[in-house]
Amino acid sequence: MKNSLPIVLIVASIWLFFGFVNPHFESVKSLRLEKAQYEEALQKAKEIEQVRSALVATYNSITTEQLASLGKLLPDSIDTVRLVIDTNRIAQEAGMTVHNINVETPKDIGGAAAQGASLGSAPGFNTLTMKFTVNGTYDSFIQFLHDLEKSLRVVDVSSIAIKSGKGNLFDFELETRTYWLK
């Protein structure tokens, strides 16, 4: 009998370990793993909140003048009258006159019709082509192009044709393209 008691106790302890302790221990391990995942998600949420707060602070620090400049750089709608007025103002500052203005129908660059086009890979904006003629000297034309380049509005000059005029005056026929957001 004395020899059977230790064997019974060993068997009981093995049964207790595999029947009660081990299942609860596995449950505790899975709960610890789940807790670690929640803590990691909570940490990421805190990081996202910090980034959000920084972005809100940056957005709130933008002045109305800066927002107006951004709106002029890439507006959310096209105002052809304002475009013509801005182009005419730039030409007058360079000592040139604008005439024969032709504004073409806007084109949807981001749509399905433009897939495979050179600008079709950048969806979300439209283009407007404007053709016009400026009259003046070559030096004033160079100044006009420089001022057009430095203006806030994004304008690409797609073609230039030069015709001689009286004396040192020339007629410069330009085709420009401007963009706006959809």
C-alpha cells in the first residue's frame, strides 16, 4: 500500500495537469496573445490620432491667401473669362496685345476616353485648350512667356507660331492648355 500511494499521486497530478491546468494555461496564452494584439492596435490608433492632430494643425495654419493661391494653381472649376483676363493682364505687363482668342471645349483627361493618352495616367482633372495671338517684339514675347510661366495658374504652352509684322513687331500664335480638378 505504501508503494501505491505515490503512484496514485503521480497519476492524479498528471491527470490534474492535462485535465485542468493545461487547458486553462492554453486559454491564458491565447488571451495574452489577444491582449497584445489589442495593445498594438491601441498604440497604432494613438499614432494615427497624433498624425491626424498634426495634419489638422497644419491645415488650420494655412491662411486664406494661401488657400486662394492653391485655388488659383489648380481650381476645382474652370472660369474661362478669368483665364482670358489673366492672360491679357500678363500680356499687357509685357507690353503686348492679345487678340483672336479661341477657347476650345474642355476635355476630360481622367475619363475612359483618355485611357492611353499621355496625361490619362493622372485621373481627376480636366483640361481646357486656348488659342490666341499676341503682338509685340521678340523681347516682350520672351518676357510674356516668363511671366506666364511664373503665374500661379498651371498653363502649358503646346505650340507657338511666329509671323512677321511691321518693323520689329511680330504676331505670336500660341496654343495653351490649362487644368482644373474634377
